[in-house]
Amino acid sequence: MKLRQFAVLAVLLVAASASGSGTHPSGPDIPARPIGASQVVGLHGLAGAEFGASETELTRRGVLRADACGMTLAGHGTASPIFVDDRLVLLWLDDPMSTPEGITVGTPVAEVLSRYPSSVRLHAPPRTYRFDGLLARDGDRGYLFLHDGTAVREIIAGYADWARRLFDEGHSPC
């Protein structure tokens, strides 16, 4: 990851967390999950954009394109790619993306724990505006569920070690 990307990601995570970005209204009349079709993101990545693929190759195939925030995946506007050393290592997911187990932004934390019972609880540093996390690993891959103690607010999929590093260092995409 380029130093400039790293710095931008750090600033954006703090700004997004402070502004309440990614939160959804809640209440008895509002569903916890988004309405409509969701796209499933597995631990291999997305169709045409697998973890470990090079930025150069994805660009050549037309899967990766530049926008105001940096690079995005064509046809996957709700998934922000994160590259390290020219390789896709993480995808930062927004609605209506989900895991194969049906976890999406807005899913209650208790449901995440029931679907991923071996998840490791991660605690945000005190006196920060960052979310706590649950890291669900499967080999070298995993899902990082950032939550407010009640519901999932952000989902990151990819290489588990990079997801953990992202959590520890506090970064985000645009």
C-alpha cells in the first residue's frame, strides 16, 4: 500500500467513525438488513476479483477503474479494494454485500457470533471513535465485522492478517 493511500485511509476511518457513517436507523419498523438483492462475498473474493490478484491484472481485464477516491471494482460499487504490494488483500464492503452466511451491515452482533462462533473479539482503543470488531478466520482468510456493540456497521473481507492489521492501525477506504 502506498504511503499516501495509507494516510488517506487512516484519516477517512476516523472521519467516517466520527460522523456515524455506515449506521442505519433502527427501531421496530425498520428491518436490520437492507431490502433487495445482496451480493455474496466469499473468502475467495468476488467474481473476477479474487484475493491475491494483481492490481495490474485487474486493470488490464477492465475489472479495476479509477474514481475520485482511488480504485474501484467495475460492477461492484459497494466493494472498495485494498491493495498491498500490487495484490488485492482486502475488500471493504457496503450494503447490499453479504457473507455466504447472510451477514451484512445491520446484522445484530449476536447473530454474527452464532454464525461465526470462533470469532475473536477485538476492542477499539479507548477514547477513539473506532468500532469494536469480530474477526472470523478460516485459514489465512477471514471477515472483520466492525460493530457498535449492537449491530454490524462495516464488513471487511480478505486475508485475515491484513484485516487484523487494518483493525489495529485504524484505516478505511474512501
